[in-house]
Amino acid sequence: MGPLDMVSLILVVSGLVFFAAGSLGMLRFPDVYTRLHALTKADNLGLGLVALGLILQAGSLPLVLKLVLIWLLVLFSGAAACHLVAQRALTQGEPESEAGADPARQPRGREGRG
């Protein structure tokens, strides 16, 4: 196993770790917004690392271009789908969890005014 194979293996395994982290985040986070954030960020990075590892093993330029095109299409479609799901959740009144809410952004009542 040469050095190029080792780098490729490390990239693919790192990508799989990010896929697993995104899936775990989707299962563990409390509300739809944090779940979407965890899933899209980790999966996009995971797919990028897997694609880069496969690009190093690709034997031809058309194959490299196909892998890059697949990664870009998944990147843009994932962002669009995430936006649509979050927008739908917001219009349906899906609340943010209290654990993930920023106290500085919370509206203050009369008792909070100085």
C-alpha cells in the first residue's frame, strides 16, 4: 500500500466519521433546527472527504469531474432541502428548544428592563 493509497484511505475513513457524527447529531439534538444543522454540515463535509479520497484513486479526468459534480449537486440540493424543511417548520410554529436558545436573543418583559 503506497502513500497515495494511505492518504485516500484516511480521507474516506474521515468522511465516514463525519457521516456518523451527522447521523448521531440528527438523533440526539432536541429540535428540528439543530438537527438540520448537524446533519447538513457534517454530511457535506463527510461527502467532500469521501469524494476527495476517491478522486485520488480515480484513473481519468472524466471520473474526477463526475465525482466533483456529484459532490456539488449534493451540496446545493442538501442546502436547498434544509432551507425548505426549516422554513416549513418555522411557518408551522415548530419552537426552538430552550437548551439551544441564546439568552441574549430572548425577548425581555417588564421585569427585565432597568
